[in-house]
Amino acid sequence: MPKVYLNNAELADAEVCIHLKGFARATVTHLDIEHPLLSGLIPPEVRTFSWIIGIEGGILIRTEQNDTVKVVCPLLNQVLPQGEKTKTCVGGKPTGLFIGFRRRELSKLKELAAQLLLEPTT
């Protein structure tokens, strides 16, 4: 289960979801991070270009206001390995944030999602 931190404070009950274009009405492939406290970072329907950094065990998002959102989920290092960074679209939504990765990371995100869909659930 991923853990999400806003400025180093853990956000209990935060959810992280991969949405694949063509599945469940998704029109683009993206990563959602949902928690009520995240909805105030970027207003809904606003998009910014923010730095996403691969860290040990996950990713770190730096907003334009210098807030940080850390998603601890080792699977995300398959999308953005530790030490790599990219500046990409981060947008606001009423329930949190979304990340629209660049083409290089997007193909890795699709591979990760396909892998997760094929794994049996217990």
C-alpha cells in the first residue's frame, strides 16, 4: 500500500491510482494521488509543470509553491528510478492531484500497469 506525505507529514487514507487510457473511461494515462489536503495545492482543472524526482522507494513532487508531495511506493521507481528527475504536468482536481508524465515515463507507467493487471490477486 503506497504512503503519501505532504511536506513530510503522512496523509492517512491517501490513495494512489494508475489510470490507463481506454480503461474505466480514462481518456489519458496518468497517475492520481488523492487526499483532501492535496486538493488545495493546485486548484482543480489547473495544470502546472513541476519537478518529479525519483527517490528511494518512490517519487517526490515539488510544486511551484515549494510544497513537497512524497509517494512511497517502490513500484514507482520502475517509472522514475532513484536519482532521475523530470519536469512534467501536475494538475489539480477536487480530490487531489494528477501527474501526466512525459512520453518516456508514460511508456514505463503503461508497462507497470499491464504488469499489475496480469498479477493474480490474493
